[in-house]
Amino acid sequence: MSANKPVSVNAELSYQKAPDGSIVVFLKGILNSDTITYFYKELTNLLKIEIPRKLTFNCKDITYCDTIGVSLFIKAAELARQNNYGYEITNLDKKYTQLLNLFHPDTQEAVGEVTIKETFIERPGEDSLILLADIKENITFIGQATIALLLSLLNPRKVRWKDVLVTSEKVGVNAFGIIALVNFLVGLVISFQSAIPLEKYGGTIFVADLLVLSTFRELGPLMTAIVVNGRSGSAFAAEIGTMKVNEEVDALTTMGLDPIKFLVVPKIIASLIMIPILTVFGNLFALIGGLVVMITLGFPPVAYLNEIVSAASYVDFLGGLFKSVFFAVIIAGVGCLEGLKTQKGPAAVGDSTTSAVVRGIILIILFDGIFGVLFYYLGI
């Protein structure tokens, strides 16, 4: 039997080597921040001499152990796994055993060492469960947001109109410039590209017909929605996501305030007001872009305007505005939902923002296609 001198009367480590190559380490005293350095050093020096066939800790003389002291057993277990020898703890008091179980050595795998092999059946199954959970979450949010919006509209005094005005300014007024520029350029490009083939057949004037129909029905609402989604939908996700990370959303819940009604409803109302208005201005600037091309090709503005009036109808115009209302709900709803789903971590807000933009664009285009098919069968 070999004994080491303790650094204090409160800690002592000794060991006994058996003929089969196993080693029993006897621990005595307390295991805490004051003595852990001593125990680490003695254990390390012991294992440098030789690798045992089995390492056993006899803890019958341990009088106290805390979470720092438990780290000695975790470290010993890691060394045992690395060097492929047995490891055991005996005679440890029940209350310290319960503490050790919270940090069980067998669960302390180093990062990067755990590899999970999934079969070709498990992976689609897990993806399906994730998809179903996501669908359930979206349906739940849609129901909660719809109910909160209806209750707010039935009782306007409870709506946070100040937040609605601030959000309307951000969504509408501040976005006017980029909406006007994008739609102007789209109208310019479409008019120029369509004028080249139509000129061969002497139908250049019909560029106005093509532009006004495509703008009112599709491009005006679609381009406006995509730009607003990238600009404001991401802002909604980032704003609410930051609040979620900072636990401000949890604080609202603790105070008895519904986050859906408090945060989401004002943004939906502001989007419902401003996005159709932006769509109208987007249509106007797209037509101005076409006017520039037609003037460049030698057509007088009056001829262009007359052709627009004869080609366009209120059905085309109102159909586009009708779609913009649904686009507004998608932009605000997806942005707020992704913000509320934000997890903890430094990259969480960025992930939520990215997800809001991508999902928003996909849903906008999907619903645009659905409305296109619906309008076709309705003869609109």
C-alpha cells in the first residue's frame, strides 16, 4: 500500500495495487474547490506511472462532495474511456451519488465524437414529424392571429394604434422609394423587351396593353410584395426575434399580455393598410416606366395613355389589389411567426430573419399561382 501526503488535513489520496493490475484509490476528506487541485494532481501522477487494468475509487471516507468535487470522477471516467480500462466508484454516500448522476460520466461525450447513423427509413420519418410539427405550429398561429385580429377590430379601443402608425410608416412611407424604383425599372425593362419583337409586326403600340395587363394582374402586386417582404418581413422577424432572445416576450406573457395581440396584430393591421396602397403606386410607376420607353420610340404620351385606358379594366386592377391583401397577411404573419419561433443563441435572430424572407417569398409566389388558376376558372 502506498500513501501520498495530503495538502491539508481535509484531503488525502492513497492507493493499493492488486496483482491483476487493477488499482483501488482511497479518497478521504472533502472534495471541493479547495482540495480538487490536490486530488487532480495526485490522480494524474498515479496514472502517469502505469495504466491500470481497472481503476476503482473507494469513497467510504469522503465526508463532503460538491459539483466541483464531482468533476474528479468525470475526469477519471474520461481517462478510463480514452485508455480502455475499467472504472468503478464504490462506497460513495447516497446523496453524493445522486449528485454524480446529474453529471454521469457515461453521458459526458466530447463534442464531435457522437455520430448518429440514421437508416433510410428513419430520416424521412424524422423529417415528416418535423414537417407535421411545423404545420401544426403554423395552423395554431394562424388561428390565434385571426381571432386576435377579429377581436381587435371589434373593439378598436384595445388596438395599439400608436404602434400601428409607427409600423405603417416603416412599411409604407419608408418603403415608397424602393417600391417606386423597382416597379419603374420592371415596367421599363418589360416595355423595352416586348417592343423589340412587336415592332417587327407593326404592333409596338400594343406594348401598352401588355404592360398594363401584366402589371395590374401580376407584376405590380407581386414585385411590391416581394420587396416589402424582404424589407419589412425580415424587420418583423428580427424585431420580435430579438425580443424573444432577450426574454421580453416571456415577460409580456408573465404580465398577462398576449404576445399575439400585443406584437403581431399591429403589424398585420399596418401591412393590410399600406401594402395595397404601395401596390397602387407600384402599378403607377411601372406604367411610367413604359411611358418612357414609348416616348423614346416616338409615340406621343396621349396615344400611350389612350391605349392603357382601352386595355385596362377595373376587374384587372381590383384583382391585383385583392391579391395584395393576402400578400400583406403573409408578409406580416410569416415575419412575426418566425420571430416568435426564434431560439437561443447568437445566430438565432439571423436564422429567423432568413427563414422569414425565404418562406415569405415562397408563399407569395405560391398564392399568386393559386389566384392565377382561380381567376382563370372564374373567367376574371
